[in-house]
Amino acid sequence: MGRRAERGRYIPGQMTYDLRRLRLNGLIRRLPHTHRYTLTDDGIRIAVFYTKVYNRLLVPVMPRTASLPTIMTANCCGVLIRRST
């Protein structure tokens, strides 16, 4: 297991790796002269797609006794919002 799993927290090295992978796959882009990132058009489409798949296919088949995690849903503008179950 990696250091991330052992400590149970998100370490900076893992964050750097994840951001690099998302950027190289064209899902996010870095805002110039900042440490901020924004979703690309493809990134928004993919995030909305996976959110819909999760909400429509996985949530209905999960047992109701299991505690469900916070679900990310997309509003009409494609902006992800957090709602708890």
C-alpha cells in the first residue's frame, strides 16, 4: 500500500500526480499565473456523464442499509454540486 492509504489522507505528491494525469488527458487546464485549475469542456461532459451513471445505475441497486457517500450532481449549467443522501 502507498503512503496515501497508510495515512488515510491525501498527500501533496498524490495530488500532483492526479492533477498531472487530468491535465494530460485534457480534462482540466491550469489558469495562468495561479495554482488553480478549471474543467475543460470535455472535463465537464465527462464529469456530468459519470455523475449521471452513478446516480441512475449504482445508487438504485445499492442496499438502502448501507450508508451512501455524498453524491455529486450536476445542475442545469453543468456545474457540479454536492448533496448528501
